[in-house]
Amino acid sequence: MNMVSNKKRIKNLLSFFHSTGMNDFNEKVMKVLLFGCGVFSILITVGIIISLFSEAIAFFARPEVNLFTFFTGTTWRPLSSNIVPENFGVRPLIRGTLMIAIMSGAIAIPLGLGSAIYLSEYASDRVRNIIKPLLEILAGIPTVVYGYFALSFITPLLKTVLEENLGIDVNFFNALSASIVVGVMIIPMVASISEDAMRAVPRSLREGAYALGATKFEVSTKIVVPAALSGIIAAFILGISRAIGETMAVSIAAGSTPRMTMNPLDSVQTMTSFIVQVSFGDAPSGSINGQSIFAVGATLFAMTFIMNIISQTFIKRFREAYD
Amino acid sequence: MEANILPSVKTQNEEIILSTKNASFFYHDKTAVKNVTLNIKKNKITSFIGPSGCGKSTLLRSFNRMNDLIPGASVEGDVYYKDQNLYKSSIDPVKIRQQVGMVFQKPNPFPKSIYENIAFGPKINQFQGNMDELVESCLMKAALWDEVKDKLNESAYALSGGQQQRLCIARALAVFPDVLLMDEPASALDPIATLRIEDLMNDLKEEYTIVVVTHNMQQASRVSDYTAFMSIDRDRIDERIGVLVEYDETIKIFTNPKNKETEDYITGRFG
Ligand SMILES: Nc1ncnc2c1ncn2[C@@H]1O[C@H](COP(=O)(O)OP(=O)(O)OP(=O)(O)O)[C@@H](O)[C@H]1O
Ligand SMILES: [Mg+2]
């Protein structure tokens, strides 16, 4: 009995909400709420950017620092000692970052594109339905795990192969080991975005090529990949900016020695690993050391921001391609 | 129902280039077309007409094994190109498609330049001759040269629908096929562009055999030498199985059809 009357009450309530006037009101409330969500996330982003840049500006305003030597200097020594003063030339960090980005890109781009071609053109629906979720699992592994995988597996492997057999010195912390795991880490992203772009190529284009006597390989590489090229390039750029921003695995595997080196078997420090290093340490806020991470962070932000803009323009182009 | 009707005696000494013998086509377990036997004459235009879903495209696409691309599609019986049994395991469909070309309902140029669209087929088939000349001659044959000769390096997407379709025909010609299969090649075009395609088909007949699917009765009667009328098997109407009802010279099909169903269809009393 109670249940029945409850039901009735709910029904009344529902019909009350569904009456036209109430619907209008609901729509307005929802609109305001959703608008609020949008504004909130924008405000947070703006706040982050402001704090990032204001600290960076404070850093550059210091007498010890110089904007020009920051970008041209080749020595990064954030702590002074009795013998040498601190020195803020960001290029070793940029070089370490780019070295890892380029090497991991060299691994992830061919493998990611290859898997995308396989998934989009060759794999049966059944195989695709197994592999795609597996790729997503790979993408979901915490990056710290990749870091320890590099230290406990890749680096010893490099040491056995290169040092013991070929006599090439391999530093325990080295850029190559970090690049390999970062490369593996971004394969799923490159593969999945490239595959989406390739699957968006209309079937009729493939048929047109098959009808001219093209093989599956020719259709994939000469029709589908070129037609999806802007999407694929966007995938590459997003993958590389992910590699640039990657922190944990790189700090663990590549070490923390800022160095102007070209040798991938040396330890290097990237911009992100410098930032964690200082953050984990006890640099007081407002100190030059504490502020330097904001300058590095702002530089990093500018780099990935530009790359994301480039990839967005590519994605837009590929959306317009077959209208 | 007598489905295996061959063209009349008079024309039997002409050369046959495509044929099917008791060919049936399936998508997964469903029979799409049953027991088709027909011979297609060289250097003639043959049209396939019939209501939607009776299997015209399915039959057409078996002549260059384009059905292979559809998961679950299968064939029973025989389909011949010249003396080759197309569905024998030793046949490479890639080779067949160079000889039996295809033009689709919706123009499907590649997102490349006009020139590259034509050059694509010859390139993948290791064409050794002069590419510029080949591109020009194919565009001439497709009656498109004058309209595009000054913009060969522009995107094919900048052309009108009718121009794109002629580009697709030119592209198909560039791999030196014997046969052109056309699946409703003018259904996406306006009447003027349609007439141009029909004129073009007439010109191409000298060198090529053309098989064309069309829903346009006037078009079938205007362009084709032979007409095959396909329909749904009346005895098993629920299963929607396509059959060949009547096949003869176009003039006979349109003036003196033997089958009542054909007559109803061409006079618009179908259904
Ligand atoms: N890819 C496919 N998968 C499953 N069934 C299909 C497929 N293509 C066609 N069929 C079925 O096969 C039958 C014949 O189709 P087909 O496209 O050959 O007919 P059609 O005569 O060309 O029709 P239309 O005039 O509409 O183009 C139809 O019943 C259709 O549903
Ligand atoms: Mg069709």
C-alpha cells in the first residue's frame, strides 16, 4: 500500500517535471550548470598558466639570470658551490628532452604506423577486437612501471649486448634505455589515432584502387596512408609531444645529469626530470632553484603547445578531406 | 522458371568474352543470386536491368572478383573470362582486375591530382612507356582532355561530378583492360552529364566490352546491344533470391519480350 502511494507520488513528481513549464526551467538550469563546468575548467587552465608564467617571470627578473643566456647557455648548474656559481643555460635539458623524443619517435612511429596499417587494412574484425583493447591496456600501464622495466630489463640487456660483447661503454642511466620504453609507451597512441584516420578513408577509394589491379599492400600504402596522411602526422606529433612531456620513466631510466651530449648511452636530464628532481628536493619556494623549474616548465609548455597546435591543424585538414 | 536463356541463334558466331555457368552467389548463408548462365559478347554493350536487390551488382562484381572484398561472399558454379575459370584457386584476382576494369556508381577519384589519378594504375602495373602520353590518350578517350588539359596537376576533387566520373573511366582505361564493368555509372549525374557518359560508352565499344548495370530503361535501350533482365524468384518470394529472367538483344527485350515479367518491368508495371 505504502509502495503504491510512493509510486504514485513519484509519478506525480515526474509528470510535474515533465510539464512544459518545468521542462523549460530544467533546460535553463542544465544550461547554466554545464556552462559553469566549462568556465570552471577554463579558469583552472588559465590559473595554471598564470602561476607558471608569473613565477617564470620572477625567475628571469633576478640579477643572476639572463633571458638570452638561458636559451643559449650550454651549462645547467642550478646549485652553486664554493668554487663555481650557479649557471642557467637550458640547452642541455632541451637537448636531453629532444634526444629522447626523437629516439622514442624513431621507435614508435614505424611500429605504430605498422600496427595501424595492420589493424585497419589486414586484421579481421575478430583479431582487431582482441588487439585494440590490448593496446589500450598497454597505454594504461603506469609510467613508473615502464621506468623500472627499463632499469631492470632494458639497461641490463644493453649492457650485455653492447658493453660485454662489443666493448661500448653503457652508462647505468642512459638515454637509449629510456627512449626504448618511452617509444613502446607511445606506440598505442600513435597506432590508435593513425588507425582511426585510416578507417575514416572511404571504402570506395579502396575499391577504386583494387579495381585497377592493386594489391592489398599497394592499396594500404599508396591510397589509404596518403589519404589519411594529415591524421597520421597528427598522431606522430601527439605521440612525440607525449614523449617530450613524459616524466617518470625518463627520470628513472635516463638519470639526472644535465649534459650536452649526443651519445645515447650517456645519462642525460630532460626538462621534466629536472622539474621532478627539484620538486622532490627541498628547494624553498621563492628561491632561485625553486623558481627555475617554472622557467623550465614554461619553456616545456611552449614547446608542447606549439606541437599540439600543429597537430590540430593537421587533424582539421584531414576532417575536411573527403567532403 | 526457365532462367537460362541465351541470345538468339543469329549472333552465336560472335566472340564470347565473359560467361557464367550455373553460377550462384551467396552472402554468408543467404543466397543472393541463383543459377545464372549467360554469355557476354566481345565489343558489345550489355546491360543488366531489374528491380533493386535482385543481384545485378553481385553478378557484375563477380566478373572481376570484386566480391572477394566483401566478407562472407561466396560463389558456386563457374564464371569465365575468356577461357579462364575465374574462381579457380590458381587465378590471381589482382591480374584479372587489370583486364576487367570497373567504374562505380559514385565517382571515386583518389585524393590526388588529375594526372596522378590516371597514372596510379599504370604505375602499380610497372608501365614502362611514356606516362604523359598515356595520361593524355586516356583523357582523350574519356572525352575529358579538353576540359582538364590545363589543370592536370590540380586536385581531382575540384572537378564536377560528371567530370569526376569520366576521370574514373579514363583511370580504368589506363591499365589497358579488355572489359569495363559499370555499376550505375550515371545514376549520380544530371541528364546532360548522363548523355555524355552514354556517348562515351558508344565510342569505347570499338575497343572494349562494356557491361553496365542501370535502373534507367531509356539508357539501357539507348546504349546497349544486349539486355539481361534480372528479378526476384517468384516461386520463393520471401527469400528474395535473384534470378536471370530473360536475356536477349536489347531490341527484342524492349519490343517483344518473351516473359510477362520482363514486359511488366520495362513498361513500368512492375511490382
Ligand atoms: N555486402 C553485402 N552483404 C550482405 N548481403 C549483401 C551485400 N551486398 C548485397 N547483398 C544482398 O545481395 C542481394 C543482391 O544485392 P545487389 O547489390 O547485387 O543488388 P542490385 O540488383 O545491385 O540492387 P540495386 O539495384 O539496389 O543496386 C540483396 O538482397 C542484398 O541485400
Ligand atoms: Mg547495385
